[in-house]
Amino acid sequence: MKTKKQGLNVTINELRDLADDLESQTRQLNLELMGNDVVDLDKIWLINIINKTPECSDTWEIEGEKK
């Protein structure tokens, strides 16, 4: 099987905002679990990326991010 490579257009600030949001979600989840089973920061999250211009292979972006 051949590996296919794709690009994602993203700024450092978008990545930082995403990381902050995921960390906040992790902390909230841990509060809801009340210490019974905590989630650490190594949890794998699935984020959605979209390509609003499918004919261009380098126009992927994080879904919901404003540019």
C-alpha cells in the first residue's frame, strides 16, 4: 500500500487555541468523572479537518476555525 501525504493549512495560534480547548475539555471531563477514572493529557483526540476546495490538495483546514 502506498502512503498518501496531505497538507493542513494552520497557524501556530490556531494550533495553540486547539490545544488549549482540548486541555480544557480534558479538565472538564476529569471534573465530571469525580476522580474515579481520570484522563491524562496523553489522550488521543480526533479533530475534524475539511477541504472547502476539493480540487486543490493543499487547502485543508481545521473545521470551525476562522481565518
